Amino acid sequence: MTKYVFVTGGVVSGLGKGITASSIGLLLKSRGYKVFMQKFDPYINVDPGTMSPIQHGEVFVTADGTETDLDLGHYERFIDEELNYSSSITTGKIYSSVIEKERRCEYLGGTVQIVPHITNEIKSKVYEAGSSSKADIVITEIGGTIGDIESLAFIEALRQIRYELGIHNTFFVHVTLIPYTFGSGELKTKPTQHSVIELRSLGIQPDAMVCRTPLPLNDEIKKKLSLYCSIPNNNVIEAIDVKNVYQIPLNFLNQKIDQIILKHFGLPVKKINIKDWEKLVETVDNLNDEIEIALVGKYVELHDAYLSIMEALKHAGYKHKVKIKINWIDAEELEKKTNLKQVFKNSKGILVPGGFGARGTIGKMKAIKYARENNIPFFGICFGLQLAIIEFAKNVCGLSKASSTEFDENCEEPIIDLMEEQKAIVNKGGTLRLGNYECKIMKNTLAYEIYKQERILERHRHRYEFNNKYKELLESKGMIFSGINEKSNLVEIIELPSHPHFIACQFHPEFKSRPTRCHPLFDSFIKACIKIKTVK
Ligand code: GLN
């Protein structure tokens, strides 16, 4: 039978609940258990796909094409398992589903209410995650902070699950903050005590507490927390601030959180295999060299908008033993700049990531042109590929009117255009080309050299496509279309063989990169950037 771990948060948001949940997942997986993870987001959007990346951070896309919260990225990177639709549940999804059932008269004339209909729907999503994944342990993180009105129905559903399944099949971890007050020079437990009181008032007694703290928790504080919150002393886990997030699972391992959970479930504590992770921590702690990569985007004020890209760059850095420093460049600001040499003077490579809409496109194309003309390693992702093609069409093929119908609806040369099947779509949410699609890679290309295989599966999130009408012209000027989706004849990868490293893809490779197994495209990009460094 599947066991369930629930991770709640108290006192303030942004404590690292996602990393806590992922770290627990990693430890349990490393002890030989099949782990599945799930996140509840209490907002009313059906998914984050319609939210601005500046508000919400990146939209992480799973293999099955679900647009999810960026915490899912942490989960996948830590537990190295592909998650899916069952992993990302929002208030919007729950209500949509209940309202649809009501319209179908599935409630047989009953009055539809938060309790029991909404809570039943939430419970069914938890149980479904267990049954569909066939995991030994499902870890569910509840977004927001205890006390929020938005998450009340979720907490009530979890209380009922504990009642239905029993204490030994459910485990509650409360992530909380132990602030340090400078005046008295002390760590303070009171906010945590209150947040546990709040949780108890909703019917939930946590089994363990993960305490985010700037200083080590001494015995006295642990005892106090334990007594006032009714949590065994050993179950008060210290989560001290760290420089290297990969250290967190190891810190938890030292405090035996995995053993506490397994014993609570009555499951054997099998031997742990966590060597790769330990090696990773050591690598990250010992990076001496650093290289700078320019990232040209329009959401750069919130770095989380590019979280998986930052992670994927770092992963490739670990492989090549270099720290990655990102030169954040606001694409719109770049439009006004004349001295690009100055802007990119320390950057060994230029990356143009995904994006939507007209704002910043001129600046991005300016950066692409600079990379192309100056032999600087270039990597374009999604919108980055589309703009690289437009830039090439304009400046190399002489198509001065080249553009995309996304931001220039009636353009004369629609190099990037809507697919036929997208034209009739009215709803914007959930209707992009999403998730895994196969791509065939042409032999004797950079892409083939990178992937070393002919068929790859990568995750997508876009609506517009390269217009094949222009293929021949672009090819005649030296652009290679090295990756194609054969089924729909769509361009997936482009490259310029005349350049030391100019490659772009329509999909999002960043979602598949793992800290101990970097993505081949990021690997080769960083390798090329390092090479440039040693040449110059
Ligand atoms: N705006 C482009 C499209 O919809 C690219 C999307 C992206 O970069 N994720 O096709």
C-alpha cells in the first residue's frame, strides 16, 4: 500500500518547502523506494501557463505536457523521475473538475459544497497519484503558508486522509522558520509554536518539523520546540542556511529524517545508495574556475523565470568543473545600446531563451547577430530558435521583412507562423504544443555529434513554428536544419556549420537536465564556451 508524506509550510513563504520535499524524496529513493511527488497550488488559475513569468517564475513542463509550478523542476532534478499530470494540482483544476461533474448531474441533485465535494476531489487526486504511479511513497507539498484562506480546503482534505488511512500510513512534515533577533542575539521559537497551533486548530498534528535557521539549533531550543509542539526531539530537524542546496539532503540524512519516516511507516530501512549525490556535492564545493554566460531575455528581473535554464547551465558547469556566472541582459535595454562589445566583453557564450510577444525581440536579435558575426558560442531555445532564424533571414538572406506572425500579424515574410491546427484555437491556456515530441537528427551535423543518436524525445512549449516555405532559401545560405519532427514535418533544431558553435532548438532541453547528468546540448554549449576562453 502506498504511504503518504505531506509537507506543509509555516510562518513565512519561501522557506524551501520544495527543496525539503525533494530532499526527502531523494533520500527515500536512495533507500530503494519508489517515490512519486505532487504539488498542490492553492491559486485559481488552472495551471501556471497563463501567468506572467515575472509573477510566478518559470512554467515547468512535464513529459506528458502538463504546465506546472517550478517546484516540479526541483522534484524532477532531485528524485530523477518523470512526473506528470497527477503531480500538479491547483484550486483551479479541482474546481473545474467539480463544476464539470455538477453540470453532468453527477452529484445526483445534491447541493455541491466545499466539504465534502471539493475536499473529496482533492483526496481523489492524492489517492490517484498513489495508484497511477504505483509508488511506495507519495510526497505531496502544499503550496502557501498555514493560515492562508486559500489552502484551507487542501488542509481539511489531508486531515481526512490521515483519518481514513491512519497515522502509520501518513506522515506530516511542517517546514518552519526560526528567526534570529539581532537585539537579543537569540533564535526565536515563538512564530513556529504559533504556526503549529494554527495547524493543530485545523486538525493536523505534525510528525516532524524542518526548521529553517541561520544558526545551529542547540539542545535547549530543540527541547523547547519538541515540548511545545508535541514533536519527538529527534524529529525536530535543523535546516541551516547553506551555500550549496545539494548539501541539504545530506544534512537531513545526518539527522536521519529518512529513517524516522520509514520507521513511522513500518517500512524496512534498507541500505542507502547516495554516492553520486555525495560526489556532486563535493564537485560543487570545489569549483574554482568561473565562466560568464550572457542570458538575453525580457523577464531577467526575476531570475526564477529562467530557473531550469540556470540549473541546466550549472549542471554542465559541474561536468566541466566550472562555476557559471550569468550576465543577465535585459533584451529591451539592449535595444538602446550601441557598444555591444562592452556589454558582452566578459561573456564566453550567448544564450537566448524562450519568450512570448514583441517586447524585447529586437534586442534579442541584436544579441544573436552579434554572436553569429563574432563567432561567439550561441545557444537558442524555443523563441531563441525562432528569432535566430528571423535574424538569419533578414541579415544573411536579405529578407528585410522577415518576421513572426506572433508579433507582426500581417508581416510580408512570415518566417515563423502558426500551425494550421493552431489557427482555430481561442483559449490560450493549455493549448500550446506541449510536452514530449520525437525529433529525428540528421547525421554529420553538430546536433548529431552532440546527441550521438538519431531519435530523441524532448519537451515542448510553444505555439508558432518555422515556415517550411523558406527552408530552401535559408539552406542555400548555409543554415542547416539538423533536427526535424518527421510526423508533422516541423523544424526542431537549426545550426550554422560556418560558426564554431551556433545551435538552437524549438524544444526546451533545460527540463531534462539533471545535476548528475547534464543535458547534451548544455554540455556542448559550455564546452564550446570554455574553449573560447582558452583560445582568447
Ligand atoms: N512565443 C513562441 C511561441 O509561442 C515561443 C515560445 C517559447 O519560447 N516557449 O511559439
